[in-house]
Amino acid sequence: MIIAIKPGTAQEDIKNFTALLERRGVKVHYSAGTSQTVLGLVGDTTGISEESLQAHHLVEKVVRVQEPYKRANRAFHPLDTRIDIPVAGGQVRSIGAGSLGIMAGPCSVETREQIVGIANSVKQSGATFLRGGAFKPRSSPYSFQGLGCEGMDLLLEAKKETGLPIVTELMAIHQLELFDEVDIVQVGARNMQNFTLLKELGRCHKPILLKRGYACTITELLMAAEYIMAGGNDQIILCERGIRSFDNFTRNTLDLSAIPALKRKSHLPVIVDPSHATGLAWMVPTMAKAAIAAGADGLIIEVHNNPEEALCDGEQSITPDAFDSLMTVLRKYAALEEKII
């Protein structure tokens, strides 16, 4: 249920009204827009009469939300959410609400020379975040699973040298203690509906990059975000990374229509992973441009200094030179979309 407060209402009156609502057994989500203050009621609202609320002198309008996701719903939060990540020197890297975030780096951390070299390269080209896998979920138990704790140490070393905030994937709850210095925690497609993990991340005070499962609907993605937000963590970045279809020419099928759909339904920033979506390095630049043109708030791109020798997903990784050329073009696309890069 959403309550639109009359313009000009004093903050003290809104505070008292909120306390009254909470005494009736619901949680109240406060959202102040440029011209409208909205109170979103979360919980069992069946015992709350719309007519009685509408009669209150502070209330302009009452609307029941039909979608099962509440906190992630744009109706609860009309303005776009921006995720701000502090970095060294008092600066901030942002994603959403007009700020374009570019995450780049290898699928997997392999050596110090590899990750630090790529980090310096993508930073010089304009990347705002360093991505890299320390723990890798693989379809085969015999495939390279990542360096684990050693990989985390190398990521942090690259962060220290370049100043780039890091994005890396969490696979299990017991790994959380290793993520204290990680700036954005990634939840992979395979874990999108690991509800126990999502609940735990709701108690985490870090931004979460939530990837869409390869057989999950848009509503299911938003419900996964709702699990995290219900625990109190509103810092969520949604990621479209391709879904499975009947066609096997590409690794997955990039659902570009998910970008405007998610941005219409939700206030959360939306980024795209063209590397996992296509599985083909030569397609990545084209799909990256298409994603920005469709309104994405950012990209997460796999970059490797020697894709032929990569221990993981080399066929979908572009080289640092290719990434540099892509960034030159993306700046023009971002300017057309009136986004900062």
C-alpha cells in the first residue's frame, strides 16, 4: 500500500503519522521526491482500511500495490536510486540516476601480474570498477574454481595500487567474513534464488550486484532483490546477463528488453553483462553499445591481457586494447543518454 502525502506537510506531522502506522503492525518506507512525499507500507495491510487512511488530513491519495515486490517497486520510490561507493581521497564512484558505472576485469584472478596489469590498463581506459573472480562457480567440478583466499588478496592488492573499487562474487554465507574490504558483492546467476544467502545479504551493509538467473523472469529477479531489501539493505544493482533460449549460437540470449522493463517497474539501477550474455568476445562491443542505448546504468565486461591462455572464459574476454577502443565509443553513447562516465 502506498500513501501519497499532501505537498507542504511538515516533517514533524509526517513523523507522527508514520509512528501511528507502525503501531498498526506495518513497516513504513519513507521516500521524499522533488514534489511528493510517499509512504510505502510493507507487511500485512489487510486490516488497514483505505477509506480511513484517505480520510486523514495529511493524505492526498492511497494506492494498493498489486506486485509482490514492494521495496523494489518504483511506486514506493519514484526517483531513480543511485549507489555511491566511496574510494580513496574522499571521492565517490556512482551507479544509477545519471551515473554510468563501468566494471571491467578478468573472469578469474590468476596471478599478481595479471590482475594488477589489467587493473591499471582498464583504469587508464576509464573503467570505474575492477571486476575479478576469486571464487568461481563452474558447471564442471574439474574446471578451474578460482584461487580462493589468495585471489581475494590479489584483488585487494590491485585495489590498493589503482584505487579502483572491486566487484567480486560471493558463493556461500561462510565466505562473507572475507569480503570486508570488497566494495560490491556479486551474487551470480546460479545463486539468484539462494534465499538463505539473500536474507543474509539483507543484513550486510554493502552494495549487492544481483545477476538475473538464466531461467528466471523479470518478476523473479525483482523478488530476489526484495529478499535483500526486506532485510534492510537497499543498495542493490540489478544485472541482465542473458537468459537461456532455444538458440545456442551464443552462450545465452541477451534480453535487452529487460532494461526498460526493469527501469519502469523498479527504481534500482540496471547494468548489463554482454560477456556472459554472448560468450563471444567479438560480440561484446556491439552488445555493450546496444545496452547503453537501451538505457542501462552500467556494464560489467570481461577483460583479459591474454584471452587465449585464460584459465576461465577466455573466449568471451576482450583485450585491454579492445576495451580502450570500446570506451572511446561508449563515452559518445553516454553523452547522448545524458549520463556521466
